[in-house]
Amino acid sequence: MLYDLNIPWTPSTSPAELQSTISFASSLGYSVLALNHTINFPLPSQITNPLPKLPSPSAPTAKQQQAATTKQPTILHRVTAVLSDPGQNYRLPALAAAYDILAIRPTTEKAFQAACLSIAEPSLISLDLAQHFGFHFRPKPLMAAVARGVRIEVCYSQVLAAADPRARACFISNLGAIVRSTKGRGIVISSEAKQALSLRAPADVVNMLAVWGLGTERGTEALGVNPRGVVVNEGIKRSGFRGVVNVLEVGAREGDDAKKKQQQQGGGKKGAAAGDKSGKKQGEKRKTPDESGDGQQPAISKRQAKKLRMAQKEKEKGSS
């Protein structure tokens, strides 16, 4: 499956334009798309999700029947918070609860360091690589973010839609620095396409970024494996609590119920038999050798036999 986790949306985006972008992305082979809403700090008191929920067609028309032949992509809701001061991140948990994916776009070095090392809520660090940053992308914070499960997002439409040559040069330079620092690991490629014409096919994206330093294998992972990990991790965060997972009852195999019944019946019979035996033993009285009706004399020792013989001889002497 191929992922594009950045389809920009603003309140001025028309439904027809949005549907056109989604349809074109689906025709290019992308299976999972994320509508992205960008906000700035400070956050409003009431956090709501303004992203539109695309309705499923109930009465199919001719166009809908033609579009039904191709599988519709999965639509997710994402929010990107532009962060300049790390001290403003105290409301990120409430913001993450309203969306499927939370991303951070740091604009300063302190915000970038905090996003890589300490902020736990976002799973994506989205950077505007077409602008000049006043700091360097060093390996230590970037690899720390990758080790924590946070991914670095690269949006290729930033260089395609840039009219300024300086912006393109900044994009290529920043991308090269990120690839060198991370060795191509933990990168997620998205489009950030504001219109359908800014989208590119997956193979074209991989080849384009390979020219600027990102290997073909890493580019393929950045379109499939890495964004899938982001989606799965975000889903786990919202369905679990501190590592607690709900255990659902699994279906039993055929014949297990019959075996259990047989074991229960066998155990009942054994218990009844054991009870009868114990009852009989308790009802019986221990018999002495004299009370036993076998009639056999108990065996005596040699010493007792010798005493008996001596006593018999003394009786015979006394009688004589």
C-alpha cells in the first residue's frame, strides 16, 4: 500500500477541487490519504475538527458506477501545528484527540530540538525545506527522533511549486543534510499538493529524490513502510491506554467444546467413584485378628515358641 499523508485543506478549499485531488491521487496508486489542516499557536479554547467527512454514495449515478470500479482510498484526518516556542505544547494531547494524525512543523532550533527529543504526542516532524533554516540538521537529534518512532516528513511539491530558484536550492540542500544525518532512515514522503496537477506518481517521486541523494530502497520505504508505521502507531495511541490492550474472546476450534464436555463428564464419574470408595472405607470398622473370621492363628516368633516349650516341660515335671 502507498500512502500520501499530506493533502492540504483550508476553509476556502471547494469540495469539487478536493474531490478532484483525491480521485487523481487514487488513480496514481495511493491507497491511504490524509487531509491536512495547518494551525498556529496559541490554540483556541474549543478544539474542533473542521475537516470535511466525505460521504459514501448511497444512490449510485453513472459517474459513481464508473468510479466504483476502482477502489476508493482510505481518508484520514491530520493536523499540523506550527511550533516556534516549545513552551506552548501543553495542549497538544487535546489537539491529538480530535484528529487521526498529529504533526509538528518547527520553525526555530529550540522547537526542532524539542520535537526530536522531548515532545511525545506527534508522530511526524514536517519541515518546510524550501526555506532557509538558521540551524543545521545534526545527526544526534534526528536519530533520537527516529529511535523514538517519530518520522521526518519530506514534501516534494515544495520544490515543484517553488518559483524562486533560491527556494529550490534550499530544498535540495536541506534534503541532502537530512539524508546524510539519518542515512535515509525514518523519512516519510508526502506531496503537500494544493491541486491535482502537483501530484506525481510513486515511481517518479522515488526517481526524483534519488537524484538528490535519497536511495531507491529508502524512497520506496518512505512511501509505504514508514507512513504505515505512523498510521498504526497513531491508531494504537488512540485505542490503548498506557500499554493496556483489550483482549477479545477468540473463537474456539471445532471439537474443543466436545472435548471439554467429555472431560467434565469423565471428571464427574471419577469423583463419584472416589466418593463411594471413601464412604465405604469410612463405614468399615477395623477388625482385630481375633475378630477376623479366617480362623488362622497368628504366627509367633521363635522366642515365644521356646518359652511355650519350656512352660510345657515344667508342667509335665510338676505333674510327675
